[in-house]
Amino acid sequence: MKILVLGNQGRSVANFWTVLMRQARAAGHDVVCCVPGGDPEADAAIAALGVPMRHYDLDRKGLNPVSDARSFWQLRRIFREERPDLLFTSTIKPVIYGCLAAHAAGVPHIYATITGLGYAFESDSFFKKCIHALSVLLYRTALRRAEGVFFQNRDDIAIFRKDGIIDESARVLTARGTGVDIRRFAAAPLPDLPPQGPVVFLLVGRLLEAKGIPEYAEAARILRQKWPNAAFRLLGPKESGLGGISDADLARWQRENGIEYLGETRDVRPYMAACHVLVLPSWREGTPTSVMEAMSMGRPAVVTDVPGCREVVRDGENGRLCPVRDPEALARAMEHFLEHPEDIARMGAKGRILAEREFDAEKVAGRILADMHVPCPACDRMREQGD
């Protein structure tokens, strides 16, 4: 079988779908990866798996129909040239234009993964409502061509059904996100705690409002008044598109709120190893990879009680939950670890156990391949053991 894996960034495919591609290759299948160009390091990492690369043009954030049409026609041409038996695609535009192009090119089996709803489903302004209506129409048209649709939480399934994107006859599948490579993200010793060192909080994510970064900055300002030695770090790439954090806001939070911006990185492990608590006050998620990675490394997490986040954090067990868009509540949840630093190691250890049991990327990838009816004896055994 020939499988084509389609994504919106080489880096994200290299980070999230490497295990799946490796398992498919080990089972004797041909795998091709198709992503936008411009990231030689990610291309090299994928090619090192023995996976050939194809590139196409994609404006991830833009709303230009001419640009999107160009992506569709390029994908249609690539699919006709590669003639895959199965398309596996994730993230918004690759799902929409990939499914449409695959159908037009005659790809027999089409599977899509909904990794999160994003900006188009916020609908808190007239502009966003227009984007939402267009997205619903495009999703509905594209997913009609899919043999199966993977979701990462039950709430997103309910929204897609309510909006009429998928109907009761659709083959709806669930996956634990992309999982986490528990061997690569091995448990790491905690840094020194007070009085030897400060409690360090870390938020990892693209610099988007919907990641809850404004709430994190305000929570840091609140906590610094009582806990001046606590550290509040932020790691992730800047986003210039819709919903991105402005440079002016970032500079102000660094100057006035005590936020330490670490820039972006290809390897989050050293930064997670240097923190005590992972924070993600997101407005909603698919299944948050940064939280699973932190859990795997033995770090508790403070997250909002929203779809995706509440699937991975159990309040009081491996972290704390708090209401969404509420910086005061976020500050209180974070303060728990300042008042009870002994819970950092306890909850972190439970998070590691949960990562091993439920979010191991080897198990997640095996189940996805089995759900797509990809012949893979090792994956089938792993899936049976996991079930």
C-alpha cells in the first residue's frame, strides 16, 4: 500500500507524525510526505525515515481564494503523479483542499484528522462569524469525500455534527492526539525548588491569543505581587496572522508583567526540563501536544477546563483545571504550586504514568493505522494490548 501523509508544515509533520510514518514503513508500506517547502531541516528529518518528500504552496493563515485554489491544483497534480492508495491529512487547509484534491485525483481511501477548530470557530465577532460560515461549507464539502474522520476530543465531534459538517452516517474515529514519544520525552529530574531556586512556570505554544497568552501574562502580573521570585516563561514562534500576539503586547508583558520570552525552538525538551509546571490556558484544543510532552517528562500542568485540555489533565491528579479566559482563576490554580511545591513531584509522577498508559505515540499511531485498515501486524498487536 502507498500512503501519502499531507501536512501544513514540515516541522509539525516531523514532530507529530514521525512514529506513524515509521510504523507504516516498518510494515512494508510505501510512504510519501507532502508539505510546503522552505524547511530543509524538517525535510531532512523526514527523509531520514526513508520517506520521499513532495512540496506544494500553502498560505496557512491567509484568506486569498487564488492562493487556496493554487494549493488545490498543485495537490491534485501531486496525487495524480504519486497515485497513493490512501491519503492521511491533518490541520485545516490540508484537510479541506487535500480531501477535495484527493477525490478529484481518484485516491481510493481518504482519511482526515481534525487537530483543533481554531480561529474560524470562535465566532465572537461579525468577521469571525463570516469565516465560520465559509469554513463550515468547505469542511462539509471536503469531508463528504473522506472514508473516515479522526477527532481528538468528543466536543469537536459534537460541534461538527451540530453545524452539519458531518452526519450520522459519517465514520467518526477518535485518537489521542498525535500521542507523545515517551522515550524521547523521558522523565527528567526537577530543578531546585525554593529556597534553592524559584518555581518556574512555562507556556509552550504559538503566540496566539487563543492559547491564553494574555491571561497568562495577567496571571503572572498578579502572582508577582506576592511571589516576586517566581519565574514565568513563554516559548513558541510568533504568529503574524489572524489572532496573533503583537510585538507591542509581548514587549509590554516582558517589561511590566515579568514574562520571559524564550523565542522559538525545534527541541522543547531542555526548556521543559528547566521548568516545574507547564501552563496552557488555551480557549480550546484538539489534544494539546505540549501538555502530553510535559506529562511525559514528569511535569504537572495547569490548563483551562476546555475541550482537549480536560482530556489530558485530571484536576488534583496530574495538574489543575481552571475556567477559560479568567486570569484571576488561572493565577489561583498556578499559586497552588507556589503554596504546595511538594505537589509538583507528586503530580508530575502521576502525569508520567498517564503518558505511558494512554498517550504513548507508538500505541496511538498503531491504533490510527489499524482504524484506517492499514495492514500492520505489529500495530494490530499493539492496538489489542492497548484496548
